[in-house]
Amino acid sequence: MPISILKARRAKTADTKTVTVVFGGESMSVEFRLSAITPSTLAALQSESGDKLASTVDFLCEVLSRWEVVDEAGAVLPIDPEVLAVLPVDFLTAIASAITADEIGRAHV
């Protein structure tokens, strides 16, 4: 039975990995979909042209499956462009960097 490329990339399967993100003296775990990390998603994130912030938001929305970011009431925030758009850029960059560092390190093994 064939597998759709889009479904393979967006599948919320057991094909996930957890990394620790350190920010502001605290740490949290984020889980990302390994199948969503492709050469094109990494290239878009690392491209010198285009909107870097939009690329980071798109990348995180595509690859993140779980995180420990909560609001004042302790509810976990959804992973969507509207939520990410109001978070600090350096926080988003820390998350993206933790994911890409893990993946690039894994690719060199």
C-alpha cells in the first residue's frame, strides 16, 4: 500500500524525539516529529533570504508535536502560528536551535 508524502511528513506517529530547550535559566522538553524534518524544511529555516521569523514559525508549527509552554493559568499553549507570533523571537530561536542541533548532530553519526 502506498504512503502519501504529505501524510508521512505530518503524521503524529511514534516517530518523535524529545530534546531539552534551555531559556532564561530554565529548561523544558519539546517533542518533534522526525519525519517532518527534511532537507527542505532545514534549508528554509537556514536560508539567508526571505522572512527569517516567518520561516522559524513555519518550521516550528510543522515539526513540533508537544511542548511545555504554559499560560498564566498553567494550561499548555497550542502550537499554532497565532500563538508563536506573540512569543519572544529569542525563545523561538532557542527551540528551533535545539531541534536543528540535535538533527544535524544525528545526521553526522
